[in-house]
Amino acid sequence: MPKSKKKAPSLTYYAPRQCGRVRINKKDHYITGVPFGSPECMQEYARLLAEHWIDSAGTSTARLPDSQKTWPMVDDLIARFMTKHVPSFYVDRNGKPSDRQHHIRIALRPLHELYGNTSVNEFGSKRLKLVREKMIADGTKEGTGYTRGYVNNHVSIIKNLFRWGVEEELVPVEVHQALLAVQQLRKGREGRVREYGKIPPVAKEIVDATLPHLPPQLATMATLQLHTAMRPDEVTIMRKCDIDFSGEVWTYVPQSHKTEHHDLSRRIYLGPACQAELAPWLDRPDDAYLFSPREVVAALRASRRKTPSKVPEKFKYERGPRECYDDETYCRAVKRGCLRAEVPVWTPNQLRHTAATFIRETYGLEAAKIILGHQSAVTTEIYAEKDAKIAKNIMKEIG
């Protein structure tokens, strides 16, 4: 039987003093100087609850002077941030966790390793710079090193952690103000990090040589990107219910996309070539992902297994592959295919650039801008019908 939520303490009339009284955390608080039940009395009652009551989650909202507070450790701040704020704030419009949650966990890892047992009021600008140095050193150990933008982004996540702590009265305001004084790494002035270069397109001949070495689902995903200039995170989440099959050219509206937080719509048009590629994968429930890692893993295991599997229960993992690919798993699978094909390694994001280059050279810059979905919200409102017509005509020919 679920536990009942803890109720807020009631305001009662205290006859000996002829005033209101509320007992909060085993301590009586008296509301004097105003008539019992008056608006002034209720306002004071609400203030007392806000400042002193321990709610049903066991969190005290009492506000004490900073000098009397016992500040939490950095690890405690991270734990509260990851459990109370991140799961509800960093989600897509369908309520599913966004990729940002994964980036936050990675960004906070060096902070935890260096200063997890440090009180938040002892963390300052110099220590933040030491955390940044650890990020740079970790990137160097892993290979070519992190980019300047990557490091700056992760430092901003740490600053945002402490900003949230100030909002929840878990961090002194002065600490966050000190962290804001730490400037970002500037372009051309830091030899320890590399600059983020432009993503080059990949030659179609290399892609064609790689496709036979990819599982059928991944080969279809790569081909769709070449035809439509879709982003990797748009092709990985394709479902039947997101595709409008009416008309000569189908319309795919991703359930989430990169620019949705700017209130921009995203429509991807699928011509005859794309429709032929999708045909083998449409025989499934409307809300099921078209390209499933579970199917890929199951087919791979079946092809390698000559006899029925007899894996003991203790060695069976409950989690297994996910329902759909994400950017990282899709990219790793493509890289493995490149190694098997013995061709230069490329990534799915390069396919978008390859398609964009072809469309721009063949149909012009404006057409490429429309197909890739780079227009602003104002441009979308003005040219919505015109853009859709241009996009459909192009995809009818090439997609």
C-alpha cells in the first residue's frame, strides 16, 4: 500500500494568547499582532511553512544565514542535480531523455574525481580551472585531444550546476559569481586544445564500398541520409507513425529534432528511391522504430550460432540492446563497417555534408538550405508553402 504524502501542519487558534499557532518540526510558531484568520495572518502562516517546513521528500526549506549553514559536498550537489533537475529538464517534447543528459554526466566526471569530497563553499575559480586542465589532459590521453568548443561546453555545464545550486540555496551566491569570472578558452590562443574543423563530405565511392559490409538496417539508414541529407539523430528514430504516406512524395516528421526548442518545424521528404529503401522495414507496428539494434544483434548471433544457445541464466543480461540506435552507436557501427571494407573511416554526419554539397551544386544554395532545414522561424512562416514545393520537386527526382 503506498505511503500517504506528508500533510502540511495546520494553523490553529491559540486561546491563551488569542493568536494563531502552527507547530512545524516539533516547534511552535505564534502569529501575533494580527487577527486570527485575517489575510495578514494567512500570509505569515504561508511564510512560516515556506521557510521551516520539511516536505514529504524530506527536504527542509528553512532559510538560515549563510554563516550558520552547513554546505553540502560537491558530490552531494551533483547527486541532487542529476536526480532532481536533469531528468525532468533535459527531455524532448515526448518526455524522453535527451542526449544532453549523457553530456552532463561526462562533463561532471572530472569535477567528481578531483573535488567530490570538497564543500561547495570551498570551490572557486582556481579549482574550476584545475578541473578544466584535467579535461584537457584526459582528452590528450584518449588520442587527438578534445576541441576547444568541447572543453568550453563542459566547463559551462559545471557553471550551470553551481547556478542551479544557488537557485536551490545549496551553494553560496559568491561561489557562482567567482566561477563566472573564468573565461572560455579563446580561439588561436590555446595550443593545448585543437580547433573544431569543418566536417568534410565523404566521397560517394567510399560509401558505396562500405555499404555491403554494414548490416542491412544500417546500410538503409546511410542510403537514406545520402538521399535526404537527414541528420543521424533523425534517421535513427524513424517510425511508421511519423511518416505521411499520402501523395507521390512521402513526408517524414521526426518526433524530435535539433532545432525544436526554437519552435522550428522539421519535414523531410521521401521520394521514390527512399520509398524503395524503406519498403522492407515497414512491416511492423506503427510506433515501433524501423531500425532496431535488437534485430541486428539477434541476426548476427543467429548467423554465428550453429547450435541452440545454452547460456546459463546468471550470464544473461536483462538490459540487452536498445530499441533504436543513437548517434554514438550508429557511428561506431559505421566505423566497424569501414574497417571491414578497408576504406577510410567516415561518420554518418559526413553523409549529410555529402548530400548538401550535391544538392547545392545541382540545385543551388537556396534549395540546399530548404532541404537541410536551416531556415529561421521568420523565413519558415513566409516561405513555408514555397519551400515545401521546392523540396518535394527535388526529392521526387533524387530521393
